[in-house]
Amino acid sequence: MPPLALVTGAAHRLGKVFALTLAQHGFDLLLHYHRSLDAARQTQAEVESVGRRVILSQADLTDPAQIPSLVSDLDSLDVLVNSAAWMASGSIDSFPLEDWNTALDLNLRAPFLLAQACAKKMTAGGLIVNITDIGAQKAWSRYPSYTVSKAALESLTRILARALAPKIRVNAIAPGLVLQSEVVPDEEWQRLINRIPLKRPARTEEVASALEFLLKNEYITGQTIVVDGGYSLV
């Protein structure tokens, strides 16, 4: 049987990139989505076009009760990529509690619960990859819940790596500027690009190559691979 990978938020953006990357490396996919069914079906078609099998799985990952059902019917699992995330913006003095809770629930609690559930299925060993953000190293005051959740996810990555070793490796990938978020205005996006030493956003394949590296190198765990064009230097 081909190896099986679960990618959350795989209908679009970087989640889709990671799903296609895994498919190109011979993995069948459990492709999670929340509301983007049409986009998920498009990703499914692209994965199937390279000869891989796809199972679509819908769930609201901010609801803990829906998480176990994603993997409950699986006999085994080889890779988990926690890519689903939500980024809210707002001023610190009026940031909504609902936005804070949603970001922490999706960006941090869900990867923890998924790691718990998936580890039980990785009986022959496996790899968990948490998608964090270069913002975890920054003080982005306009994006407090997102920044805090990604910083905590990097800490969780190290904790899981120690707890689940030696059979399961746990690492993180921290992209810099790749795909512009709808909450980041064009002017701000361009200002950030101008600050990067390499003066451009990452190409999606450059972020995907970090996942390829983690698939191939089985002596790395507890690490965060930064793919940011030097943004962490400024």
C-alpha cells in the first residue's frame, strides 16, 4: 500500500501546495477542508491526475469533537501536515475575544489534538509537520492572536518531538511572505517585501521544498525550518 498523508486546510493556498507535493512523492492523501468544497474537489482532481488516491474529509477544526473522526477509520498514517490556520487583524485595545479564541483553537489546539490522534495511527513511525510562520519570531501588533498561536505552535513542535520520539518525528516549517492574505492590504504587503533582503515573496515550490527535505532526512526532529528570504534578519 502507498503511504498515506493527512493535510489540513488542503483545499487552497499552502495546504494545497503541500498536498500536491506529497502526491508527487507517492503519497495517497486524506485531504481536509472546512467550507471550501469546490476548491477541495479541484485539489482532489489535481492529486488524482498524478495517479494518487484522495479521500476528502470535511471538518471544523475549531470544534474538538470533530477532530477524532478525521482519522478514526484509518488503519495507519504516515504523515500529518497541520496547515489549516486563520489570521485575524485588529487593534490590541479592541481585539475581539471571539477572534482570539478562534485563532488559538484552529492554529494551536487543533494541531495538538490532531497530533494526539494521528500518533496512535503511526504505528510504524511517521512525520508530523506543523506550518508556523516567521511571524512567530516577530511582534506583529495588528495580528496578536495569529502571532501568539504560531509562536506557541513552534514550542509545541519541540514538546511533541521529544514526547513522540523515536518513532515519530515532529518539525515545523515557518514561511515568510508567500501568498498575500486578504487581511494584509496591498500597500502593507509591498512595504514588507521591500524590507526583505531578497526583495521578493517566496515561490510556493520554495516552501514545498522544505517539506521534501523533511520527508527525506530522517535525522531531523524538533526543528523549525525558516523559509523567509531573510525576513527574520530585519
